[in-house]
Amino acid sequence: MPDYAKNERGEEIPSDLLGATIIRFGAAPVSAGLEGGGLIIDYQPRGSGAVIRAVLEFAEVGMWFAYLLPLKVDIAKQSPNQDGVQE
């Protein structure tokens, strides 16, 4: 992710994350094996019905996106479980 002091370093924040509605966020389960424990953010891009899961890893030198994953969920009805599956 961009360095707050030198924005030219690091990967860009996904443009659809800016202004998105955060559905939920939290730590990844230990069993996920993500570096730094991992942070998961489920968000809905502005003007979209899609929900995307951003998974971040981090260490002393910074944080980065491990992956972005579209989730199959009807946000008007329910939220996805931790595996991205409708309950």
C-alpha cells in the first residue's frame, strides 16, 4: 500500500474501495496462515450491488493486499459468512 510520506511507493489502493460502504471487517482466523495475522475487509463499492473481500497481510515494513475476492451475496438480504458463502 502507498507509504503515507512517499506515495510513489507500494501498490495503489483499489479505486473501488474509496467511498465504498464497509460491510464488515476483522482479523483473519489463525488457520488462514496470513502473514501478520491478516485483516479482512468486506466492502460494497459505491453504486454497486457487489460485495468484495479485501484480504491484507502485514509486517514491520508495511501492509499489502494478499488478494481481492468478489463475494456472492445479496447485501439487501444478508451478509456472507467468513467463507464468503450465503447462510
